[in-house]
Amino acid sequence: AININKLRDLTGAITIDPGYKNSGSCTSEITFLDGELGILRYRGYAIEDLADQANFLEVSYLLIFGELPTAAQLEQFEKDIRKHSLVNEEMKGIIDGFPRTAHPMGVLAALTSALTAFNPKSVNVENEKELYQAVCKTMGKFLVIATWTYRKSMGYPLNYYDNTKGYVENFMKLMFELPTEPYKLSPVVTEALDKLFILHADHEQNCSTSTVRMVGSSHAGLFASISAGVSALWGPLHGGANQAVLEMLEEIHQNGGDTEKYLAKAKDKNDPFRLMGFGHRVYKNFDPRAKIIKKAANEVLGTLGVDDPILDIAKRLEAAALEDEYFKARNLYPNVDFYSGIIYRALGIPTDMFTVMFAIGRLPGWIAQWKEMRLNKEPIGRPRQIYTGSPLREFKRPQ
Ligand code: ACO
């Protein structure tokens, strides 16, 4: 393994690389990605195999601890997450302070940060037991507060983790169960969600993950680092794209379904409009997750008997863009979030919760990357700059 601290000695002149398009920030054993060939692997396992055969908690364990769990390890992991899923009652007072119209991602970032107040002890990452407990706490509590952001927006009473149900089933119950109406779990829905979470679970040094590593590199705690990751994910150029995609598809639908008009807008350099869900910083051929999701969207909508005109618009838009010279020349293909919103919608997830869904899926990746960064003893992240401001000036107040 490369000693990251030794790399420090190689630095000399300052290089400028806006958006870090060609700069690596770390070495990592977690996720392998080849943007040219459209390959994505977690800990060496192909994303296609994991999405097909594993479940989300198994994949979370794999990402965080490096190996697939045995049946006994998985059962214990699930049990420990359950044990730590309880959220302090005083957190409810914090939620009460938000307006119901607040965006769930803003509330989620604040609540994740607030968890530090109730769990103030910093984790000794060298202590395996302590680290494992911190992982289970984060997995359990984050799921619960993520659903509370929705309950708050609806004015519903807050739900608690159900010890008899699995992680993804719990998500649906926490979200939708009402005191007057027990939530009926559907295997189609939980399986589709499980797959979506797996596809989002890690993606090496993307904006939110780099943020988690950067904040954590100052030895800020896990909740504080994850909270920063939530904020980074929120933007429409990153995780917020899934909400933006659906809003765009709805707008096209409401305006008569003219996909060509929107394609032309996306190509017009005087128009700030971009085709949401298209393009990726790293994938320049295709996004392997998008392929899996497109297939899943067809299956889920078919099984649930949902006939959504939005799916048709998405397919037409994709087909037209793939034939278009502008998109071809710039290697712009649908990314993971082009179809995810359509599935979320079919599952009854409200649009402004889409990015929260992404955050729940990405959580094990964030944890794994934070853990790796700390165990590798990476130095504090501190990029340099090239100063382009004024030379020395004499101090004089303007008259
Ligand atoms: N629609 C129209 N044109 C686009 C799009 C798009 N979606 N994406 C990129 N382009 C164009 C740019 O205008 C630029 O054109 P130019 O060379 O003529 O100036 C060229 O393609 C390269 O684009 P950049 O912005 O330089 O590429 P970058 O790697 O910086 O950005 C990004 C990648 C942010 C994903 C971009 O493609 C985008 O904004 N896509 C839409 C938002 C989106 O779907 N984000 C989700 C990303 S995946 C994720 O986070 C899970």
C-alpha cells in the first residue's frame, strides 16, 4: 500500500486544476471506476452482480469493512444497526423549529449535524469496537432522521424503527406508516429500493464524498463529516439532479411532450438550461448504473401496473440525445439519476425527497471513505491557490 504521507514530499510548484478534473486526492481500496469502459466495482465486485444478487446491507458491510459478510456477520450487523437506531427525543424539538416548507435536504443536514450534540464523544478509529459502534449508530440514526424530514413536511407524527423488519422495509414504514393505517409492505417496492440504494452506495471521489473526506481530515467527527456530505450532495449538479430530472420531464410533459425543443435549449449556449440527468464528470461512454436503472424502471412500472407518460418522454429524450451531434461530440450520456426519479415516483416517494433517497444510498460509501481516510492517517486537506488579487496597497479609508 502507498503511504499517503510520503506523497507530500513530491509536491513543489503549485498546479491549478479547477474542479480537480485531473487531480487525485487520495489512494483508495474501495471503489474502482473506469469512465472510458463504463466499469464500476465495489471492493472488486462488479456493480451488475451486486445489484443483481446482493442486498443493500450486505453491500454496505462490504464497502465499510472490505469483505462481504457471512450470514452470521450480516445478521449481527442488522441487529446492531437496529439497536442503535434510537434517536434522542430532544431531536424532535429541533425538528419542530423548522417550517414545514423547508427542503428535506436542508433539514437532514441540520439534523445529522445535531446528532453530534447527543453523541459528543469522538470516535477512536484505532479501536475496532468503537469504530464498529459508530458505523452502526450512523447507519441506524441517519435512516430514521432522513424519514423524519418527510414526516415533518407532511405534519405526521414521527415513527420509530420496527425491530421485526429489515433496513429497507423500515425505510418504507418509517416514511409512510400512519397511526390510523398500518403500512402494507410490498416486496416489489422494497426490492426496487434496495437495488437503487446499492447503485448509489459509492462512487469514489465525487463532490459529496470528497467533502466528507475533506471535513473528516481535520478530525471532525463522523456525523459532522456526513452532514457536510449531505449539503454537498444537495446541489443540482450532483445529487439534486434526480429531483431536477423529474421536474424537467414533468415540464416537458406539461408543454406537450416536445423533446426536440428541450434538446435545442440544452444545446443553445445562450440558454443556461442543461439536460438534467445527462453527462458525467468521469463516465464518457456510458454510466453502468444508468443501464441497470433503465431496466429496473421498466420492470418496476410494469409490475406495479403504472403507466407513466414521463417514462415515455425520458426514453424519447434519451434516444434523441444519443443520436445528436452535440451530445455525441461531448460524450454526454444519461447518468444514474436520469431514470431513478421515475422509479421513486412509481414507489410513491415525493419529488423533494429524491435527493434524501440518494443520501441514504450513499451513506455507506461516505462512512467507508471517512474510515479509510482516518485509518490511512491522511493529512488535513488543504489545497493551495494562485493569488490573482491586488498587489500591496497603502491603507486609506475611502472619502
Ligand atoms: N446538457 C447540455 N450540455 C451539457 C450537459 C448537459 N447536461 N452536461 C455537459 N454539457 C456540455 C457543457 O456545456 C460543455 O460544453 P462546451 O464544451 O461546449 O462548453 C461540455 O458538455 C462539458 O461539460 P462540463 O460542464 O465541462 O462537464 P463537467 O464534467 O464539468 O460536468 C456534470 C459534469 C456537472 C455532471 C454536467 O454534465 C451536468 O451539469 N449535467 C447535468 C446535471 C446532472 O445530471 N448531474 C448529475 C451528475 S451524476 C451524479 O451526481 C449522480
